[in-house]
Amino acid sequence: MMLLLFIITMALSALASLKVRSAYNRYSQVPASSGLTGAQVAQRILDLNNIRDVSIHATPGHLTDHYDPAHRRLVLSEENFYGTSVAALGVAAHEAGHALQHQQLYAPLQWRMAAVGITGIASQIVMWVPIVGMFGGLLDYKLAITIMAVAMGVLMLFQLVTLPVEFDATARAKKILAGTGAIAPGSEFQAMSKVLDAAALTYVAAFVSSLAYFLYYVLRMSVASRED
Ligand SMILES: [Zn+2]
């Protein structure tokens, strides 16, 4: 059953990341008529909202874009930082959307930031407990299953709060890009939307996977306690 769960969740996230890559590869070839770069769009959004303490950086790698709230850094991959495609502008505006959430103390982002520490511990636990558990006698079976269920629950809740954070950043990006004219209405807007919607799907896949693992360990926990 564990193997089946592993295969299904791996297939789900592979499918989601395949979809985002194909949408991105396709629409990073479509230039936006505004001629702006991703960095310019991000800077314009920050300026329009009087955000002065967030800096924009370029980083190597493919789809390495993110917003770092701890250091107030908006990080764009080089192809989106310098790029003028509808995909580049969409991603840049999405990351700027996270900076807006941060400025406006958007609650799910606050929760997500607060949960980063415990989530790091939980991911260490789910990695180490099965390894330690393999050495018979080192860890009581019921205790190990309970620890795994709790840690998976933490990871699942983290993925759950990530959903509103990501969907809201994308909604903000679409609204701003349409409002400022950085993306033309019609086909440019639709292309940009396809990239961002595909990216949102990867977060849904991550949540579904974490929920499946959490339920799996809860089930094993209840089976173990019935066997007593
Ligand atoms: Zn995001």
C-alpha cells in the first residue's frame, strides 16, 4: 500500500510539474507587446504600492523564482528577470503579489511564515524516523507511527496554508497586469494565465500528496491500536 501511495503521489506531482514546464516553455517564447522585462514589471508593482524595502534580484536556474519574506527579497530567475515574454511578466507579477501580501499582513502568508520552522523539523522527522525504525528495537512501532502521523499532519497543514497564499498571489498578478497594461487583454492575458494556473496546480498536487500520506499514517495508527 505504501508503494502504491508513493507511485500515485509521485505521478501526480510529475504530471503537475510537466504541465507547468510545458506551459512555461511555450509561453516564454511569446513576447508581451509592452516590451517590459520581468524585473521592470516587478519594480513597477512595488513602486505603485509604495514598497521601498523589497529588493529585486536575478538568480540562475530554471523556474527558481520566489519571494523571500525573511530578507524581503524578490528573486527572479535570469530568464524572467531579463525576459519580456508573457510568461516572464506573469511570474514576476506573481512574486510581486507575495510582496504585496507581506506588506498588507495577509493572514495566510503570516501563518505560513510562522510555520516554516516547525515544518523544517517535521520534514527531518519524516526522513529519519523510517530509517531509525528499520533497525528493529530502536524505536517502538506504535510510537514511530504516531510520530510519523503528527509530522505528516504538520506538513499537510503547511501545504494547506500555501494554497491561499499562492492562489491569492496569482489573482493579484492577473489583476495588476491587466490594470497596468503590462499584458495586453485577449491572447496575451490568456497565455499568461495559463502559465500561472499551471503553476498553481503544482501546489494542489503537493497538498493532495501530503494529505494522502497523513491519512495513511493515521490509518496505520488506528490499525496498530486495534491490534492491542
Ligand atoms: Zn508563489
